[in-house]
Amino acid sequence: MPTPFPSHRAATTSWSGGPSPKPPSSGGEWRCTQCDKLLGVCRDGQMHLRFARGHEYFVGFPVVATCRGCGTLNKAEAPVR
């Protein structure tokens, strides 16, 4: 039986002391600060997040997400205007 939370290496955080998190670019894409994987797309002042099996969310700012590629904790404070 698979575990609901598969074990993986500890997530790298960039809250302090690390590189500054990149805000969503002018194209509206929010990418991981470590591996540049697409995390979300900024649309109409909200972040659009899409996951496997059709799970989609529109969330307000600030947005915090762990990259599914490398495990880095990413944060976007506000949309680029």
C-alpha cells in the first residue's frame, strides 16, 4: 500500500540567507529559484496553479509552494504590474 506522503529529501528553503525569490516575470510565469521549473502563471492578479490529474487552483498573494522538481520552497509576494 503506498504511503500518502512519500519520503523525499528535505526541502531547501530560501526564506533568508539564500537568493532572493524571483517574482513572476513580465510574462506572468512563476518559476523555481533553483531549477527554473514552472510553478504557476499570474492571471488577473491571482496565481494559477495546475497539478497532476486535473487539480487547478487560483490563489491570492503571497503564494508559497514547494517545487516538485527539486524541493525548494518558493514564495511570490505580489504580481508584477
